[in-house]
Amino acid sequence: MADAIGVLLRSSQRVFSSGPDLTEASTVPMDVSARAILAVMRRILSLPVPVVAKVEGPTRAGGIGIVAACDIVVADEAATYAFTEARLGLAPAVISTTVLPVLTRRAAALSFLTAGSSSH
């Protein structure tokens, strides 16, 4: 990483992030998954080089936290975002550490409470 001039995050598929693996949620304690996504976001934030997210297609749940941690986001016309935790009766608490600083209070409230699906 010492010679890197930047980092590009992108998906190899048509979906940037579909959110958590709900089958894993039945076998792995929720705090384990929460710590893992938090570690990824912290790592992105701590990198000494710019981090660019190239978003193509849907980005859901924890993927939004990863995108919010990046320095630059480039989204194509197919990019959409949704806080799908709200549909499960959960607050997007873990990812709020990176999402809240980049949203207005009203946008955060609307998105967090309604699942806030929208395009870029």
C-alpha cells in the first residue's frame, strides 16, 4: 500500500452491495457482523490515500456505510440506495458512523425511518 496513489472500490457484479447475508444472521451473532462492517469502514477512513467508490447498480444497508466512508463516489445512472434495515424494524446504527456526517438531519431521518430508497 505504500506506493498506492489511491484505492478503487467497485463490485465485480451488477450490484454494489445487496446488504447483509440474512442466512448468516441466523447462525452468526449480530455483533460479529456489526464489528466486521465497522472494521471495514474504519479501515477505509484510515487509509492515507484517496478512496473512490465506483457504484453501479443497487447499494443497500451496510454498503451505504462503506460508500459514505469513501472520499469520492462515482455513481452511474443505475445506482440506487436504500437503508433496508428499516424494513426489518432495525436502525442502521453501525453504518450511521459514516453516513450521518454526509447527510443532513432531515435526509438522515427520512432515510433511516422509511428505508429511503432513491437513485443517485
